[in-house]
Amino acid sequence: MKLIIVSGRSGSGKSTALHVLEDLGFYCIDNLPIGLLFPLTREAAQQEAPGRLRKMAVSIDARNLSAELANFEQIYRQLRDAGVVVEIIFLDADEQSLLQRFHATRRKHPLSDDRTSLREAITNEKALLEPLSKLADLYINTTGMSMYELRDMVKQRVVGRKDQELALLFQSFGFKHGVPVDSDYVFDVRCLPNPYWDTSLRKYVGTDQPVIEFLEREPLTKQMVDDLIRFLDTWLPSFADSNRSYMTISIGCTGGQHRSVYVCEQLGQHFRTRYNNVQVRHTELPHLQARGEI
């Protein structure tokens, strides 16, 4: 039996993720009390025709009792000891994004009341859910991500992955916008020559031929890519051997438009020949496009 636990702070996209799993054949339950997790899986295993219940997904959030949340790790270990394949997906976003989402939808936060402001509720929720976040197999930061982008990511990274298979995400970003908090590895490629200073290349991105030609004329670019490939080729199998399910490798340059995009594409191209589930995501490009900068 496979059980996916979807958790995260309110407003981070848990409902969207759960709906994707339901559409893809998982038996889904929203806001399940933690104390019912073990009885649920035990009952499902005893069904005479458990086919529909072999893939289950449940959403667990701060509406659970705080004592049950604090006791989550013990129940998690019981499930694993009973032979249930448990995978925890934790979604989050930065505080400002969560505030904006609640203001836009005019929803009430489950932890807010007459004595607790929305900002305080969002902060308190992070502490309450720490027992789940620290055990997460996959952490997804949905800051700046549309509902459709989140749906695609869940489909590709979670459902498109076979059991015991390492799923890789290479994502480009701009240091001036902050380092992605969902990174397992962060590599800085700002030492490479910057196409931005060639005014004829400013409207292009790292997947466009003029930028590719600019970067590939520089020996440092090939050396950087080769060194990253050599390092990851050496160490990713060790993560896979230790039952690691997901790895997110973030490549950063100044603005997330040229160098990091190019390097991510090169890494994705190489590792698709070695792993079945490899995704490439360019964090800044949709925002640059929306502002008319590319």
C-alpha cells in the first residue's frame, strides 16, 4: 500500500495537490485526524478487494489537535513498520504570499480568531506543522507559482515517479530574488561571463541560440558544467541508495535569465540519460515575461 501525506501551511496549495492526486487515481481524504491514519491503513489492508485503496492520499493540516501533531512521528514510524510506503509532500510559501492569498480570497485562517491576527496565525502554523515538515520527502515552495504550475509539478515529480526512483529537479533562479528554500543543493554560476552586459542579448534567455553561442565561446562555461556533472554523477547514486526520493538542485546567477538557465538545461539534458524522472524549471522566466523584459 502507498500512502501520500500532503501537508503544509494554509494557502500554500494543499487542496490543489490533493485534487491532482485524486484525478490520477488516488483515494483521497481531506483533513484527516492524525489519530485515524493507522486505523485507516489497517482497515484498507483488510479489504477483500483493496485495489482502489492501494493508493491513498490524505491531507493533514493545522486543524488537527496540537497534541496529535506533536505525536505525528510516532504514528509515522508505526506506518512504516507495518509495511506501508509513506511519502510526505510538504507545501509552503513565504509569509507575504500567504497573506496576499488570504486577502485575495477573503478566507479565514483556521488558527486566527479575535485574539490572533492573520500574520500571527501564519507564523504559529509553521511551528505546529514542524513535526511533518522535518520528515518531508518533498518540500515544494509555491511562492510565485500558479495553480497550473503546481498541478504540473505534482504530476511530474510525484505521480510520474516510480517507487524507489530518484526524481530530480534542476531549477534556475536569480540571487537578487533570493535562494529557493526548497533546494537540496545550490550552485552559484555568477563567476561565468554575463550575457546581460552585451545589450544585444538582454532580451534573450539562456535557451536562446545567441546566449548559448555567447556562453559556449567561453571555456569557463564548459568547465563549470563538466565539474557540476562530475560532482552530481558521483554523489546522486549515494542519495538514491539511501532511499532518497527527491532531489532539487538549484542553479543561480544574478537575475535568473541567462547563465543559470543555460546551465540548468545542460544538466537536465545530461541526467535525462541516467534517470527516468528529471524536470527542469526556470523560476524567474515567467515573471520576466510578464513584465515584458524578455
